[in-house]
Amino acid sequence: MEAMAVPFDRVARGGGRSGKRTLKGLRRFAREQPLGLASALIILVILFAGVFAPWVAPFDPLATDFSKLLLPPDATHWAGTDEFGRDIFSRLVHGARTALILGICASLLGGIAGGLLGVTSAYFGGWIDTVLQRFVDILLSLPVIILALIVAAVLGRNEVYGIDVNLMLAVAIPYVPKAARVIRSAALTVRTMPYIDAARAAGFSHPRIVLGHMAPNLVAPWLVLVSAFTAQTILLEAALSYLGVGVTDPTPSWGLMLSGVAVQSFAQAPWTVIFPGLAISATVFAFSLLGDALRDTLDPKFRK
């Protein structure tokens, strides 16, 4: 009976020819999803800038120079300077690190927690499914920004290596019920597969069936979810920073760069708002396009 589940385990592990299949899949993705490929390249550029920010940024993002307040873009300061004389381009580069760390980590946390909640709910069914889904309904009834504000206010700040862990949780928790609902729908179909019944008949434990047999077959919709959530979490982090409950000054943050004096001085120095807005828009747009491309590639209903 266990042999019936072997093909699915091989899919999860990749097998001996995983390298060739991966290369073939990447070529197919690049050929069929040019917008997805372009968005992936944009994300890689932003990721490179964030990882190597100290070497990419021409100036210290925290250094102030009151003799250079609100300078327009020029050959020295490519995106101009802000109200404290700080180089905006350098702050954008370092802000990419903040956005990607919080965005990617928060989307992974929310996706993993919601995915486990959804697959568990679908597997056990009955009163367990009812209780979990009512809990999900309660969370879904709250607007994302309101739920994030509540979590951020309750948890406060807790920085670890310069990253506010509580802010990460505040951004991740609103997406747990969304992931749970989507993954549960997909898991309900997987639960009816013959190899799940075979695993039960063989006496496998519930965790082994859920994690070893059901979860690997839900990777495709989960990847699409995480890519979409990353775009949304970056936007949510920017919104929280703009409202003053996210990243605090002087830490470089795209949302923070849009708040305060930057908005008030827009008529005099529009570049203080335009460049951070473009950075947020480009990153969110790239992750959204990548999510759509992954959906079209991984979902059989969208395959040509």
C-alpha cells in the first residue's frame, strides 16, 4: 500500500533527473510566461540591491547633511535628497532590504501557518473542520489593515538583529485565514485520493499522512499564494510604516519615506514621494505578475 504513495514522494523529492526537469521547466516558463520572467528578473535585481545594499548604495542612508536639504535629482544624488539631506537613492536601496525581509518572511509565515491550518481542517473534517473554519471566518471578517494594526498595537516592538519580529507577525497574521481557506479547498480534493485511503489502511499516523502525503501535493497552489502574499505584505508593511506603527525612523523604509514631511513638501520636492512610490509599485507589481505566471504554469486548468 505504501507503494501507492511513492510517485507523490518522488515528485516532492525531485528524483534522479530533477536537474533536467527543473531546467526544462524553467525554459518552458520563460517561453510561455515572458511577463513572469521579466517580473522574476525585476525581483532578482531588487533582491540583489537589498542583499548588497552597503556596496550598491553610494551614500550612508542614515547620514544627514543640512546643507543639502531637498536637493533635486542630479549626477551625485540620483533620486535627490530628503528633508534631512539624506540621499534618497541610498535609502531606497537599503529600504529594499527592509521590504523584502519583512515581506518574504511574513508571507512565508502566514502561508505556512495558514497552509497547515487548511490541510489539517480538510483532513480531519467533522467538528474540527467546523471549529477551525469558524475561527477563519472571524479573522476574515476583519479588514487586513485593521487586523494588522490590532496585532501591532498588542505586541509592541521587539527587534532582533535590527528586524522587528512583532511587526513581521503583525503583517503575517492577516494572511493566515486566507491561506487556510484556499489550501483547505485544494486539500479536500486530495483527501479523497486512493493513496490517502491506502495510507490510512496501512496504519500511518495522522501527521505522516498530512505532512508526508497531502502537503507535497499542495505545493503548487501554495507557491502561488506565497508569491501573491509577498506583494500584499510589502504593501501592508509600507502602509503600517506610513501610519507610524511599522518601521521607525531613521531605519530606511519605503512606507516611512512616504510619510511625514515628505508628503507636506511634495509641491516643493516631489521626488521625495515619487521615488519611494515607484519602488513600492514596481515591487508589488512584479510579485503580482510572478504570482499570475506561476498560477498559469502550475495550475492544470490554465495550461495550454
